Amino acid sequence: MQTVLGIFIAVLVLLAMITIHELGHFTAGKLLKFKINEFAVGMGPKILSKKGKDGVTYSLRAFPLGGFCAFEGEDGKDYPEHTSGGDEDPWRPRSGNFTEQKPWKRIVVLAMGALFNIFSGLIFSFIVLLAVGNTYKTTGIQVAEVFAKETRPEITFVAPDAPEPDDNPNRDRLFAGDIIVMVNDSRIKTSADLSAALERIGIGAPFSMTLMRGGAEMTEEGFRKFTYKQTQEKQSVFTCAGRSAATEEVTIVGLGISLQSFYRQNDGVLTPYKQDYNVWTALGDTVPYTLKMAGLILSSLGQLFTSATGIRQVGGTITTVAVIGQMTVASFSNLLFLLPLLAVNLGIFNLLPIPALDGSRIVFCIIEWIRGKPVKRSVEAWIHAVGLFVLIGFIILADILQIFVFS
């Protein structure tokens, strides 16, 4: 029963995100006098439909994972050739058709969907800070364990420049309970900060870390990132659903430690930290908190193309529903944390210049604006069609990998 409830909530959340996105297109289109034929919540056959006094058909459709805002002439059919020059304004629309509107207007309409998602992410972030609090404003993160072959026989270390070929070069320098505050000049507040700082350092290259130990802060040199192999459960978004996960041997590049929690120093005492907010302090931290999530999303997108582990963090619609459902069932606060992340993620992703996405359509509008005439509509349509086909294929592949390979 809980699983069904989790899936139901997940579907509603995704439907809300898509509806917010389409509402952005709709609002901008209305303000800029575009002709809109239909605003639909969901996809597939119509369940409810009503034509408003504004001429727009508002509909609720059978399949809840989707939605659209249909503009007149959006497909580019019957598009009159506009060229610059002459006395007539080349961009004067002869009707409310989408493709006959000025390029800057179309850019605004196309971008507004993603901007609505990002703006809703700010609202969700405010709600999260007010209701749950924040763990970003911390002194650092605590070392839970320093791995060594003697105490963790399942781990085999392959450490360049280590005193012994099967040992951890940081074993006598880091201790359980240490708080990692800085790596070189980078402030560390979360595990993501630590990962980002270590990515800039070569394997085996010495670097400094600032630690809190016994209430005192110290900076030491000579730490090294190294490569080791570890046997662990296969990491999959479906593992937490109660499925028994198989084990696999993975290659890890890091410090040879596990991390515990966020800590902050208060009057010389290190305590687990979560900042609580009132309305005004939450407003003040909403933008930085949302920007932090946007940075994590962009970093994850980069890792997708630069590391083998990136694809493990990617899933399609089925995976997304599974993750939202599982986390919601585990704790309602998890859902609150997911809302701004999902909203900002959808906004950023749609602005990417990938064919079939809003970002790619914006690129074509910019090209049209510069040239004074559009790229041949049939060419643009084919590019978006191929992009949509590839995108759907990637989504299906991501789900297949998560269900049958990584789980």
C-alpha cells in the first residue's frame, strides 16, 4: 500500500512540474498576444475539455506524465517567407501564428517554461528552509572511518606513491572523528564540495587539508588521492525499494575514508548541525540554497560526459517515479527536499541546446534574428524530430540500465 501511495505521489509531483513548465509558456504567450489553441494537463485522450472565452481549449488528458501548450502555427506550416529590407517590418505578424511572431517574442515564450520551473524551485527552496532547515552552513564534514586493509579485508588498495602497495597513504594522517574543513583553498561543507575539490587534484599529487581535531583547527600537508578497489553492493535507485542487491567490485578514487555527517563548531564544541529558519532568514538564504542545487546539477551533467560513474546517476521516467516514491514513503521531508531539486533540474535541462528541447528552439530563433530569415522550417523540424527520437531512446536506455544492469 505504501509503495502504491509513493508512486501516486511521484506521478502527481512530475505532473505538477510539467504543468508549471507549460504554464510558463502559456503565460508568456498570453502576455505577448500569441494565439493559443489548447492548454493540456496530461497526454493522450481527453477526459475533460472546455473552450474558454479567450478561445483556448483547456483539457485534462488520460496519461498524467505530460502536458502541453499548443500555439497556432507552432509547427511552421504555411509560414510566409520573411526577409529583411524594404519598408515593411519583416517580423510583423500577419496572424497570431507562433512562427510569424518576432524572434525575441518567441525566445521569451520558449524560455519562460524553464524560468517558471526555476522560479518554482526558489519557492520550494523557501518552503524547505522554513519547514526542514539547512545543512549547508556547516564547519565541515566528519570522517567516520579511515579504511585499511587490516580492518577491511574486502578492500584491496592500489595506491600510487603509498609506503606499501596495498596500504592507504592517508591512514596515519586522518582519523575517525576528524572534521574536514578545507582542501587546499576550497571550503568544504558537504560531500559534494569534497568531491569537487578532489576532482581538481591529480592522483598521487600531495595537497593540504584543514581539519578540526579535538576542538582545534590544524592544517597539514601531504595528503594524497589514490585508487583502490572495493567490494560493495551494486548502487541502484531501485536498491532502496527492498530488493536484494548483488555485489560488485568497483574502482574508487579518493582518500580511502567514509564520511559521517555535517558538523559545526559552537563555542569550541563540535555538534551535528542543521540551521533552523524564520521567514526572513529563509528568504535571505533561498537564492544561495537554490544556486547551490543548480551547481550540483551542472556538476552532475558534466560528470555524465567525463566519468564512468555518471551514467549510474541517470534514469528515465520509471526511475524518477521510483526514486520519488521511495523517498516519499521513507520520509515526507525527503519529498520537500526533492521538490526544488526537481524543479531546478527540469528548468536547466530544458535550456540545454539539445534538439527537441526549448534551448535548441531558442538557438534557432537567435539564428533567425541574426540572419533576418529563418532556417528552412523543414530542416529545423527534422532536427527536432531526430533529437526527440534520440532523447526518448536515451530515457528508455537509462531506465533499462537502472532496472536490469545497475540493480
